[in-house]
Amino acid sequence: MPTSVLVCYATRYGSTEEVAETIAETLHEHGIEVVVRSVLEVQNLDQYGVVVLGAPLYMFHLHKDALHFLTRHHAALEARPVFIFALGPIHTDEKEFQGASQQLEKELAKFHWLVPEETKIFGGKLDPQTLRFPYNLFMGRQSASDVRDWTAIRAWASDLAAQFHTVVAP
Ligand SMILES: Cc1cc2nc3c(=O)[nH]c(=O)nc-3n(C[C@H](O)[C@H](O)[C@H](O)COP(=O)(O)O)c2cc1C
């Protein structure tokens, strides 16, 4: 039985990668053997007992690299516990969080075989200065924001660690 946890992420501007790294760091602090990788770097899941997948929402969809990851690793993911987090809301508005939650649910429903152990929405980051075409056209006038709640992110990772000790305990 593989004993390590894979924390993998899709990202366009890096904010999801930073969240994935913090989750991996927290798991490591709790004694979990963990590897953090871009979904683009993952060849297979053989060495991992659990998968944590993170991706941002863009235009009501999960980042395409995450969708491709789910398709590519269908069989292996079906055989492992999978935990999914998504970044999205760029304000701390409850409605925005609910909307993001619905978007994530809808996206994951496309994968009828996928039954995540947990899903989680975290606030995201927007830096309008860095947006490239065509996103700069409709998001470029927004104010910069970063509503990633690092306390909530670490708390979620600590909860996961407690669960993982029973699944991938060395
Ligand atoms: C053009 C654009 C479209 C976005 N669309 C959504 C969306 O539909 N739903 C949502 O919750 N967040 C949306 N966001 C917010 C992003 O998910 C957020 O900025 C996230 O932190 C980006 O992650 P990344 O830095 O890893 O690429 C959008 C952001 C941009 C720039």
C-alpha cells in the first residue's frame, strides 16, 4: 500500500500553487509523507495512497489542467481517496463563496465516477496588473485582492492530516 500523499495543483497565476504548498507543508509538519507537484508533472499515481487536487475556477469552470488530470488518471483516482480544493472568490462575500461552491460541484459532476472524500473552496487572489488577454478586458478594472485565508487553509490541512494517519500511516 503506497504511503505517501500527493498534493497536486493546476494554476494560471500561481495563487493555487502557493495554497498547495502550504497544505503540503502543514501535512509534513504533522508527520505525513507528502509530495507536491503541478498536475502537468504527474505521470502516474502508483506511489501515492491519497490524492489532494487543487485548482482555480475560471469563468465558471475548473482550470482545464485539473479536468485533464481527472480524465487522464480516472482509473487510479477511482482506487484512492481523493480530496479536492478550489480557489475562486476574490471577495470575502458569502454569496461569492456559495457561487464558487456550486461551480465546483457542477464541474465535478461531469466525472460521474468521482466521489471525493471532501471538497473545499478557498478565497483566491486577483492581481489585475498581471492579467493577460483576454482576461484583462473584463477583469482588468477590478481592484487587486488576496482573500486566501491561510489560517483556514492550514486548519483544513491539519484535519486532512488526522484522516490520513489512518489511511497512509507509515
Ligand atoms: C478572468 C478570471 C475569471 C475568473 N472566474 C472565476 C469564476 O468563474 N469563479 C470564481 O470563483 N473565481 C473566478 N476567478 C478567480 C480566480 O479563481 C482566482 O483569482 C484564483 O486565485 C486564481 O488562481 P491562480 O492564481 O492559481 O491561477 C476568476 C479570475 C479571473 C482573472
